[in-house]
Amino acid sequence: MKKINWYNMIHIFLIASVLGWVIENTFNLIRTGELVNPSALVIGPIDMAYGIGACVLTILLIEFKNCSYIKLFIIGFIGGSVLEYIMSLGMELFLGFTVWDYSNYMFNINGRICLLFSIFWGILGIVWIKVCYPFLNEIIERISSKAKKNIAIIIIVFLILDIFFTLSAVNRAHENDRGIPPRNSYEEFLDKTFNTEYLKKMYSNNWK
């Protein structure tokens, strides 16, 4: 199996998360005329679904990079579908809802995945491992090892804090919806910043 540089992967995760945020926000703007934050995290233009997808596709496909497009498509199709199902289930368990619902699409499984987007995963797998990953990895390799490691550590710390803020904000917003007043200055801060109104807009009104 080809060796994966995990410091590079952390950089790729962040780049893919930001690019995914930009792409989805642009798509929403063209479709609805409104800017909607597609991120699952409350701080920063970060759509973790794209970052996780990029890392998983890399891990699954790096060993088969030189195989046929059909094989790459099948691996991306299956791997991406499983990942999307797990992410949907995880969001429902931790946040109480999911940002997407494919119930109205043909050949869907519990509204979490569907044939159409599974096909997209297959195509994306080919494009990612043949074009995107080599390009990004080459750029990241130009960064010195020390700087790369330091940046990776900063990214990890930031993401941990962002996840903590997100889970705290969701929990506090649910409490606020039930009429529970803030108990400390941190909860007052959450009520003023990442409140129910903010989260409803961020999660495209899928808030429950």
C-alpha cells in the first residue's frame, strides 16, 4: 500500500472542507439567490463532509490510483455511499437532525443516501484521485516538514474547539427552545451569537 503522509492529509482535509463550503454556497446562491452557510460547524467556512470525503476517498483509492476507471468508480461509489450514510446517522445522533434528506429521490436508503448521489461519489472518486489529490499533495509537499507539522497541529486544535462550540451551541439552543435560561456567561454568549435563529439559518431550516 502506498504510504500516506498524515500531516498532508490534515491539510487536505481543511482545504477540501473550505473548497466544499465555497462550492456548496455558490450552488445555493445560484439556485436560491441566498447565501446559506452549509457548514456543520459554527465557526469558519468549513464543510467537514467534504474534508472527510476527501480523506476517505484518498485512503480508499490511493492504492488503486493506476487501476481502471471502472474499478475506481466502484470503490468511490461504495465507499462514498457508506461514508455519507454514516455521516447522516452521526449528525442525527449528535445534532438531532441531518442537513440532507434524499427521501424524495429514487432508490434511496432511509433518505440518507440515494443512487444519484452514489453515482456522483463514483465520479468524484475518479476525479479526486487522478487530478485533485496529486495536485494538492504536490503543493503541500513544498511546505517544510516543521511548518507542515505546526500548521497541522493548529488545524487540529482549531477543529476540536470548533466542534466543542458547535455541540455546546446546539445543546444550549435546544435548552433555550425549552425556556431554560442561561446559567453562566458562556451560555449567555451562546444565546447572543450561535442561537436558535443562527443555527436554523445555518442548517437550512432542518433544525428540530
